[in-house]
Amino acid sequence: MRAIKNIVGGAIIGSLLSTTALAHTNSVGYVGDGNGGLNFWYGSWHDGTTFNEAEIKIEGTDANGTAYTWSDGNGGTQTYSIDAFNLLSQDSPAGLISGVNYFTSNGTQLVPYDPTGASNGGTTQESYTWQGMNYTNLAPGDYTFTYIPLNDPQSTIGGNPTQDWVPMDGVILSLGVTITQNDLNGDANNNGILDINEVAVGAASGGPTVVGTGSSSAIVYSMGVDADVQTITAATTVTMWNEMSDGTQDGHHNMPTTYEYSTGRVDQVDQMIGLKVHRSTGIADGIATGRISHDMGNGYSAETRTYSLGHTAGTDNGMLVGGGLTRSTTTLTGEHSDGSMNTTTLQVRVGKALDNRDATVSVGGHLSNSDLTYNRTIGDFGAAGETSARDVGITAMLEKSTGTVRPFAGATVGKKTHDAWDETGDVQAAMSHIATDETYRYATLGFNVDTGLINATVSKDFGDSEVMRMGIGIDRAINDRISIGASANRLLDGDNTSTYMSAGFKIRF
């Protein structure tokens, strides 16, 4: 039980306390409102009282023993305040917890309120009406609340006292208590439940009592995407209530909402398209197969297998005609995600040697189509999607065609698109994606080195593409029509680095 101080004033309302037959006020308590305010209550066993009577005096000191002051109404201050009761209730106010913030008298001291009289030898009758006073902006400290009856020397109200609100004895007349921050916060017993939710209105006046508690929880999910990172927020609110003795529920209140966050990338399609697989392979001379290892930024990696068939032929008048088909299969791996892309690329090239045969001008084109699928998980949720993408472009090239070192320059114009699609999976994670249509232009500068057996190339794009490419290859003839070749190429594109290793047969028709 909370430590309380009993204050008995020997000269206060002595005539009114001469007989308990007139005693009607038999309980005293206080309930914090959670905002620094406090409702102070006196309870009477006189049933049906419909009026307030008398005043309450408050005095207090802080933790250092310094007296609090109140306005004296004349511009000055005083160490007490006397105010008329202004609250009235026919039901016991919510939040009065026996032995914690609600008491009665056994004649010599305050004891826990018990409507049966068990706490004071059976002399207490049950309280039926309560009058009170609301105090605001109180601070933790030691306070004394004293009942000031009508006609008392300290009373500021005229009139004569009635039997309805006469205190039962000098003990109930005055209450000294240490008000804590928990009291002011509305949790006098410090159990995490607001007192007004723990003890219902009317519980002390014969109403239903709390026999248990119940709870339920609700989770609200929200999703957002920022810089290709999806965040799913789970906001959990727990609702608690009291199970009452009459089978009803009371004191419903929400506990502070808790939040959990799950994140993950959602740019699997953009990452696979951004590998530019169609640019890693040129027009094959014959049959070739290869493997591309992609070291990617943003936590992804990928591997591509390529299978190519193609041929380039020259004519006596310096014409050059070539074409090829490449089938690529890409597997993407990322944190909590994976994907695959099947790409078919058709390339053609037509060139003409200039009159001196030292340089060749050519025009080439490519058409690439990719089918993409992927899966990902974000926390406890998953989503999957599939779409198709295309890349079509035309390249004009001027290159030196004789000598060991052969510089070249080119310009490319193209368009890349992908279809709109809706993801499947959990509604908390699934998204809808719009179609895209983007035109690009870039220039290429570079040079080839051809020693007959070994050839190498270095190039750099400028414009909408900033790819840098380096490669080396070897070509060894088996006979007049067949040779074997192998090459290694590295393509640098921002955070992505692709290494392409290929080998195959070159057949001269």
C-alpha cells in the first residue's frame, strides 16, 4: 500500500464530528488524468445527493521541502489554495484503486477502501456519491488535502453544512500523500495500465468489477519505393480492455504502435536489361559458344551462356556482308532475389571498302528481344514478375582496314523498350510497372590491333552510353576453310563489369 500521512486538525469541525450518526463522507481518493492534472474525490454513503458542499484546501512541498505557492487572488501568492468542490458523480469515479489511491478510515488511520467494511472492522458503509475537485499542472511532491466545511473559519462560502458531506472522523478529514509522476500520468500502481482503464466507473458503487483482461492486435502494412529499394512497414497496434464481472468489456485502449521494416531491391528487370548482353557478342564467323561473368553493383551478380551462328563474306569489288544469330541465357542472383533472361539477337552488317582499300565504311543493325522472369522476397512477403524487352539499333562505322593498328569511329542510334506488367505474389509486396520507351544515341571511338594470329580491340562510347570495351582473341587455321578461335572481352559499364570468354569454329564458305 502507498505510504500516506494522516493529518488530524483538533480544532476543525469538532462539533460536526461529535457523533458518527451524522457522518456521511467515508472515503477519499485521487486519480491522475495523465496530463499533469489530478481529480481529488470525497465519497459519501448518503445515496442520491445531488449537490456539492464545502471546499478543499491543498498545500504542498517539492522534493527539497520548498513550499509550492498559489495565487491569492490579489496579485500575490500564498502557500495553499482553497477551492469549492465542482465535480459530482453518482457512480464511483474511474481509476480509484483501493489501497493505492483510494482509502477509508478505521478511526485512527487511513486504510484501503472496502465497501464491505472488512478493512476497518465493519464500521464503513459503502460510498454512493462522490464530490471532487480538479487540479491542473501539478508537479510531483508532498501534498495535503483538507476538507473545509461551510462556516469553518477558513471557508470562503457562506451557508450551513448538511449531513450529506460531513466527514466520518478527523482521519478522513485530511489526506497527506506523496504525489509521484506515475500518479500524475494516471498509473498510480505503476503497472503500465491507465488507472481509469483498470478500474471502471461505478466499480466501487456496486457496479461490475474487473475480473480479467483481454487484448487483440491489428497489423497495417504500407509499402513504398525509393531509389529502387522497396520498404514494407508493419505497424502493429495492440488493443487492451478489461473483462468485467457482468460479462461486458470496459476500458478499451490502444498501446503504443510498434513498427517493423523490411527492405529489398525491386530493380531486377532493369539490372538484367542493363547488362547489355547483345553488345557482348559480335557477328560470329561460324559457330561459337561463350560464357559471360557479370560483376554487378547493388548486390547483384549474373552469368550468361551464349550460342552464336554467323558468317561474314567479302566480294571482289570490296563489298562486305555479314549476319549472325545469338541465343543468350542469363541467370541473375541477388540478395533475396533471382531472375533469368533469355535473349535472341539478330545482327547484320553491310560494308564497302573505299577506293584505296585502306578503309571500310559500313552500316550495321541489331534487333534483340529478351524474355525476363524474376522472384524476390521482402521480409515475410514475396513477389514475382515477367515481361519482355526489346533493343533495336543502327550503327554507322568507319574503320581502317589495313595495317596492324586499325582505328575506327562509329555512331549508333537505337531504341529500347519493355512492356508493362503486374507482379504476382503477396499484396504487401506486389507492384505494377509501366511500359518504357527510350531512344539513345552515342558515338564510339577505338582501335583494333591485328597481327594475323592475335587480334585485340579497345573502344569507348560517348553519349547515352559510356561503355568501355577491351578484348583479345586468337585465330588459328586448321585448313583453307576451317579455323578455330577463342577470345576474351571485358565490358565496363558503370558498376557493371562483364567478362566474355568465347570459343568456336570459323568456316570460310
